[in-house]
Amino acid sequence: MLPVRGLHNVRARLSLQAAQRCCQWQHQQKRMVQGLRESFLKHPDRASKMLHATKLWQYSRGPVKTKANRQRVNVTGEKLCDDIIKYMGASLARHEGCDLIDIFPGAGVWSRKLNDALKPRAHILMEPDHDAVYAPFLEPLLKRPGVLQVAESGIIWPELHKILTPEYLPHQIEHPPGSPELSQRNDTLLVTANLAFFPRKKFASFDSVTQLVIYQFITAIRSSALFQKYGQVRFLIWATDDEKTSIVPRSVQRRRRLAFDAELATEWINEVAGAEPVDNKADGTGTGSTAWFSRDEHINTDSGLRVLERMREQGITIPKGRETALMKELLARPPDAPRVMAGNQPASMARPYKEELELLEQRWASGGIPKKLDGNISPEYRRLLAVRYLDNWNNKRFSQIHALQSEHDQIAALITSPDPLTQQRAHALSTAWNTKLNNMNLSLLRQHLLARDNLHVYNQPLAPILSWDRRTIEPLLVKPTEFFPNVDCCLLDVQPKPMHPLFKQSGKRSSRAADNFDLILRGLLQHMLQPISASMDAIYPGAARGVIPNCPSLRDPALGGLPVPGLGELSTRILNEGQLVEVVKAWMRWPFRPEYTELISRVQDDTTMWEEVNEEQLQTQGNNMQNLAQL
């Protein structure tokens, strides 16, 4: 054994070595972060050059000592702003001469372009970093009539409330609760906010302050709070591109609490501009973990054709160079090209390996891949066989899923028949079908439910459920260099709508229908994949028997329902607005419903409200062929 002094010396040397390794690692990390930051600081236009000159984002030279927020992303592309305003056209022109609340204008390029187009009678710039950074950028705008700068943050409600007064908005009328004017559009007020932060800005326990603020803007529609006290006020929000999936999901997997609330409270949520989506690329080249959130390409194509038809009816055209990959493909289609309806054939999913397979097949056809090398199978040919096998395996799965869906549809048609004998036969077939699914491989079952749900939310009798599929315009393609730092951002156009009266009944002096609905939805979202009857019983024992029979739309195909019982039922993530209203109505009429305080104690905190699926874990699972379609 070492003597005590020797032991201390060894420990000291080990501690010193550990400290040195730690310092080396920190230095490497610092250099990597500096390099990353510098690669995001290209400055091709006037505004970005001025921002670059502030050295606020230049970490390699040491951060500038200032209280200004270095996580903010500024819109700097003047052509992008011009294209957007022209693209929105008459929809934006109806706000000409309005009052404009401008939160975090920053470099002021977007603010100036809006001011040019709308000529607002009052333009309030809420910029807390005005004196620290943005005074030179906003000074020309502040010289215009009606433009006022307020050194407050518009995302801190006490500071926002300071300007929601007759002093700042003398032309706006605050309506009392219950007033019919609260359900009418107010085009004389427009709100725009730049909530783009890179990296994501955290607040308290929330991973993203952007999602928190958007959620509060949406909930303000229900309670007629903030600027919604003047009527239905439209708002335009800039955010980093990765934030949009929480409010405008493009597949049913991403439809979570914020998306539900937004669909109930808005007439539309249009993504006016954004980056090329990696999970829904028309050519199937989605890369990274987001590719596992893709859906049937036939749905994406049909959704794109629908929006293209709507745009042509309105006389809207996409500026040259701003077309997404999907739009380029659709615009190049011959007018007489056959239209393949989603669900009429096996799905075709975007997968990361498809581009690789195409390249390997081309090389194999041209003789660029040798079958054998030194008497053994060459690595490239082995890879070609592996990717072929994976593709064939996927195609077989999609064929199985299509057969299951066709069988489900046939049973549903028989169940809705008025003939009692046909209904009896349908229930026998339904029992056999459910038995087949219960004995099925779990991966295949999940993939079937996912394909069914994505198809169901799209093929609704009235209109698709997802805001994305109800969009009136296709997003314009943005470039990272049109923002500073160079981070892809998106512009979301949110138009509120009158909500169902039940969703406004909150508080002790009401029926508390809205409060009950919040808890019910929170409980349902904890069991998103289960049939609705099982989810209701999980919220409170007997709720399925007390509520479901009084909700005919859940089983009526004409209202978006699914009549097949068991695993053929609707799940929470595919309920439409009418069905949610019917559920809360039936709940409030149920004589055995628990008291509100008891319901609070039963429903756990909603952990899915702010948390996305762990995409890194999902990608790791995706490397296993048996888990290609894990939810």
C-alpha cells in the first residue's frame, strides 16, 4: 500500500490531470461554439452589416458588455419582406390605416415595410433594447407620423398592459365581457411580434419562451384578454422555424395541446413564410430524426394541390424563387395528370434511406458498383442489398396496413347500414378484426394506427382538422441569410374566430364548462393513442358509459366519427372541434360527473403540453428495422 503522503500525491496528480482535461474540453467547446456562432454571422445586406458591426453576437472577440439580449434573431431581408407583403395582398390591405402594435421590432426592416404598406395611424414600437442596440436602426422610422417608441417588453404582461390604454390607443374601444363586439373582427388593430430566439430562450420551467407567449396569445382569444378585449385582433408572429410544429403541426403525431387550443380559437393559422420542411419533402429526402414524423406522401401531394387551387381562385402567385420543393413539383405537373387520392393505395412515406437507394441503383445500373471485390461481396453491393431489403420490407408493411384499413372501411360501411342483419354481420366482423389487431405485432399495430389517424384527420367531411391542411396559401421559402444571426425563421399569420360559448364559461360565477374542458383535454392527452372510451374512463370511472353514448358524432362518419368499436374507435389525437364540443356538453349533463375540485385531484399535470417527442431517441429506434414507424 502507498503511504498516506504518497496517496495524497497520487490523488493530487489525478485531480490536476482531471482539471487539465476539463480545461481542454471547455476550451474545445468554447472554440466550437465560437465557430458555430461565426458561421451564423454572414451579413450580405445593409441591416445585417449594421448588426454585425455592433459585435453583440461576435463571441470570438468576447461578448460586448450590455444588457441587450443576444439570443434575438432579426429580420434583415428587405426583398423577403417585400415578397411577403405583396403575397398577402388584399388580406393584409384590409388593415390599412390601423393601429399597429409592434413587439420587438429590433432592426426594424419588417416594421418599416409594414409601415410603408399599411400607413398606420398609430405605430407603437415596444423595444426594450432600443437604447442599447437598436436606436440607429429605428431612428428613421421614429421620424414618421404616428410612430412611437416604448422602452418596454411586449412579452411581459404588466408592461404590455401599459400601452393597452386610451392614452396609447385612443381609437380603440374596450368591450365589456359578453359583449357581441368581442366576437367580431377588429381590422383597425394589428399586432406583430418577433419571437425568434436562437438558441431557444428559456423562461422558468419552460423550454421555450416563444411557445409560452404564443400559448398565452391563443388563450387570450378565449378570455378576451390583452388586445382581444378590443375584438377579434389578428397577429403576425416571427419565430425560429423549429417552433412552428407545436402550433401548426403537419402530422398527427405533433398535434398536442397548443395545436388543439389554436384550432379551437382561430379561423386560420397560415405559415406565410418558412424554411423547406425536412420531414415532408416531396422528393422523400427528409433527413435526420424529423423524417420519422412524415406521413403518406399522397396526403401531402393532395393537400398541396388543394392549396394551389385556392390560391389560383384568389389570383395569388408565388414569387419566383420562393417555391418549396412540393410546389415546384406540383407546378410542373401537366394539367391532365391523374390525381391520386390518399388512402386509395398503400402509403408512400418519406424515409432517409430513399435518396441513398436511388443513388446506389443508378450506380449499379451504370456498372459503378462491383458485385465482388477480391473474391468477396463488395461493401457497396452489400449496402445496396441491405437498403433494397429495407425498402421491400417497408413496402410490404404499407401493403399490410392498407389491407387492414380497407377491411376497417368495409366494416364501417356495414355497421352504418339500416339493415339489422347487415349490422349483426358487421359486429361479428368487427370482433374478428379487433382480435386480429390485438394479436398483431406491436410495431405493425402502431404503424397501422398512425397511418389511419393521419388519413382520418385529413379526410374529414367538412374540412381537414390540422390548420396546416386548411391553409389558404403555401409558405414562401426563406433563406438563413435573410435573418441575423443566420437562422431559418417563419412568419405565422393568426386570425382569431368566435369560440363556442361553452369554452368561455370559466370561473366560480359560471358553469365552469371551460374549466372542466381544460382538465378533460389534459387527461385525454395523457392517453392520446387509446380509444376515446378507454381515455374517458382513465379520467374518471364510468365516464365512458356516462358520456360516450351522448356523443353521436364520435361514431357518425358524416361528422368525422368512426363507427367500428374497440381499436377502430377515435383516439384523442384525431378528435375534431365538433366532437370536443359534444364531449364537454355530455360531460356537463352527466349527473354523476365529479366536482371540479375532485376532477383537479384526479387529472395529473399535463406533461405533453410543452414537451415534444424525444427525436434523438426516436431516431435511434429508427435504426432498428423493427421500429421504423415508432410513434
